[in-house]
Amino acid sequence: MAVPKKLRVFTVFVDGDNRLGKVTSFTPPKLTRKTESYRGAGMPGSASVDLGLDDGALDLS
């Protein structure tokens, strides 16, 4: 089951403060992988190394 593109009626915490009732909708950021090319000694080509997820901006309204 996929996560919906827009979430409604839930609790949001911003810097430890509860925003219950102040946020009517929330659009999650698009998740993208952060990678870096790595080429070690004796490697004929490079390999992509996974560094985790990119930082994304949230859309609260």
C-alpha cells in the first residue's frame, strides 16, 4: 500500500511544539537518493556509493 500524496487530519510537531489543529494538510517531500561516484585503486570504472536520502522541504498549510 502506497503512502498518499497528501495527508490530512494528523498531529505535526515542529521543533518539539505540537501543531494540532493548525495544520490542515501536509505534502511530503519527494524522496531521492544521494549518491557519490567512488573509484578505488585498481578499479577499471567507478561505482555509485549510497549516502542516504537528500534533504527535502515539507509543504505545510
